[in-house]
Amino acid sequence: MIKLLILGPTGFTSKLISKLAIADQEINVVAACDITNIGDDLGLLIGVKDPNNIKINDINNLQKVINESNPDVVVDFTVAQATEKNCIICVENGIRCVIGTTALSEEFLNKFEELVKKNKAPAVISPNMATGINILFKMASILTKYLADWDIEVLEAHHHRKVDAPSGTAMKIGQIISNELGSNFEDIAKFGRSRGPNKRSVGAKNEIGIHSIRAGDIVGDHTILYCGPGERIELKHQAHSRECFANGAIGAIKFISTAKENKIYSTSEVLGL
């Protein structure tokens, strides 16, 4: 059985992950840490019966929690500032990580990768663990090869509470497209459009537009527009609920618990794509 530590279990997606993990016969939730609801019963907080009666610990005591619970895997869907601190502690203890946090810095990712190899603790890091969006990633890599001369735009929409923009998923899409074009994403990415005359470079090799919407309670929409003379193709994924992310996280937890290669895996690799 996989011994699981949950970081930030009171978050929107993390509550769903917690419910699924507690109900899963292959997973044993051994601890949970957060900055709020410290001392509360995890099961009562998320509305399920928790056979282990896990109490939420103060994240500032993370090392103590690790020493006492000895987890195999940690799952973190919090915010970049917290993940970059807490998952370093986890990987230094040889714990395998599943990270769904977005907007992580390059500095963290480089350091984390070194520690993964040093401590033989493989990890999964993905901006979006939904099965459908990872199929979209695959389809984008195929279509782009044939449509390099068309205009390509990426549009994403999320709820108004989402802090980062563009979304990590939109950035991932842009990077996949630019890689297929043999271009540097940062060189050709155009974030939004300014008011007034807007003369743009034609063709994806010259420019990829990335656009963000923050409104209401939109869970997550991503659309890729491939636009050519007199025609267009649209690839679109809509998350109707956060269950798709939570289910993906559970799959990643099970995958990473037995992964052999000491590296950072993507959800595409988890799904065998």
C-alpha cells in the first residue's frame, strides 16, 4: 500500500484528491499538512469517513511530520511559493513527489531535478493531469507539423480566483507548438493584444498568440486555433469539474510509487502517450 502525504488538503482540487485517496484501496493517507485548519480532522473537513482519523498538521512542522509518518509519496497542488519550499524538503528526504502546482520557477525546477537524481526519488510534475488535456497536447504536436505556415493562437479561461496568467497549461501548449516548429517559445510568444493598430507577424514560426480570461467559476478551458486562408481548425478541451485533475493525480501517485527511472515524469508519460 502506498503511504501518502497530502500538502494543502483544503484547496479546491486537493479536497477531491484527498477524498479519492482515502477511498482508494491501494493508498494509505498517513499525514496532511496545511497553513489553515490545523488540528482539524481531514475526513470531517472533506466530508468523508477517514479510517485513520488524520489530523491536519502545521506545514511549518513538515520535517517532523515526515519523520513520524514516513510517507512514500507526497502530492502537492498548492501555490508556487509553498511548493518550491516544501517539495524540496520532501525530495531531500527521498520522498517521491506528484506536483500539480503551476508557475514554478526555472530555478526551482533545475534544483529539484538535481535532487530527484541525487536522492533517487522520481517525481511527476504537470500543469494539468487531466487525461483529455494530455491527449490535446499530443494532437497539438501532430497538427503543428503540418500547419507551421498558419497562424496559431492559444486561448485559456479560468475562474477569477486563479492567480497566475497565462495558465501553466497554456504555457505548456505554447512550448509544445514552438518545439515542433523548432523555435524558442519565449522568442515567438505574444501575450495578449494591445489596444489600437496591431500589426502582427504572420505564421506560427513568427508568432504564437497566448490569451487569458479570468471570470466567474470557469474550471478550465483551453482552445488552440489553427487559422489558414479561408479555413481553420480548433482543438478545445473543457474541464467540467476538478474531478478530472484529481483522478489524474491519483493515477500519477500510483505510477510514481513504482517508477524506476530517477527523473521528472510528465502526465503524458504516466498515460503512456
